[in-house]
Amino acid sequence: MERVRFFYDFTSPYTYLASTRVDEIAARTGAEIAWIPVLLGGIMKATGNQPPAMLPARALYMPRDLARWAALYGVPFRMSPHFPINTLGALRAACALAAERPERHRLFADACFRAAWADGRDLGDRAVLTSLAAEEDRAFVSEAMDAPRWKEALKRNTEEAVAAGAFGAPTFVIGDDELFFGNDRLELLAWRLAHGAEAAR
């Protein structure tokens, strides 16, 4: 079984779209997908990249492109009225859950993605964010948003992504540095996982 690191930030609509397909890819290929929260802004800064919405022509193009992908995948989508979304608290909470309550990390991540990109809710609002956690996790999530150890964990995750070659999100990495960037590379990722490293040489 191959392990794929999935570096994600809730602020990216293309990462939301990719997140809706990773289970199917894992089932099809037998891969293990490890969800790792990162700060997309930190990756951009470290690599000299910039968000596509900063380019006027791409900003005009994105809503229609995103709607097409959502229709293809059969998933709900609406452009967030809070974009660009402040996801620091959500990502720190995700780091905490991944480390200490891993069985509920994925549930929280899915809830955050849906809230941001299907329901138009504001992940920067502490009350909204806390409500997305399971009832038994709400106090834990609230505390994690400001805890220094989870700030550091998010920083380390972001540095790990950059070290693996990431320059944006979503980024998928097999092994140390076999990188696939973007929602539109998911089928290429699935093909590689199904056929092995030698097929791609």
C-alpha cells in the first residue's frame, strides 16, 4: 500500500473539490491518503507563488471553472462570501485533532470544507468553527485555535509541504517528493497509484 500525503488548506476551493474525490481514489488504488493541514499563505510566501485570484483574468475565470468541476463531481459548491477565508484557527484545530483524536480529524475537515464551499459559512468565526466539531470535541477545538503547540504544528506541516516541493494546494505527494499539484491532476495521481512508479518513468 502506498501512502500519499494530502496537504490541504480550507481556504482553497480547488482543494475542497479534490477532497471530495480522495476516498474514491484510495478505494480504486488501495492507497492510504494522509490528510495534513497546512497554511497555504505560508507555502505561497516560501515559494514566491501567489493565489490565482490575485490575477484579474484568473479571478474572472475561477467561478465558472469551479462550478464546472463541482457539476462534474456532483458536489455542492458556492463561492465563499468570506473569500479569502481566515483558516488559521480551523487549521490549528485540525492539527490538534489529527494528533490527539485522529478518528475525528477527517470528520472535522470534511465539515469545514462543506461549511466554507457549500454553505457559505465563515471559518474565521470562532462560534461557527466550534459548531462544526463533534459535540465532545468542541471545547478541545476551541482551545486548540490559540494553543502555541498547534501553531507550531501547523508551521511544521507547512515546512514539510515546502520541503516536499509544494508551491500551492491541493498538493499530493507519494514518497518523499513525487508531487501532484491541483485538483485537475487527480486522475494522473490515480493512474500513477494504479500502475506504479515504473509506469511513469
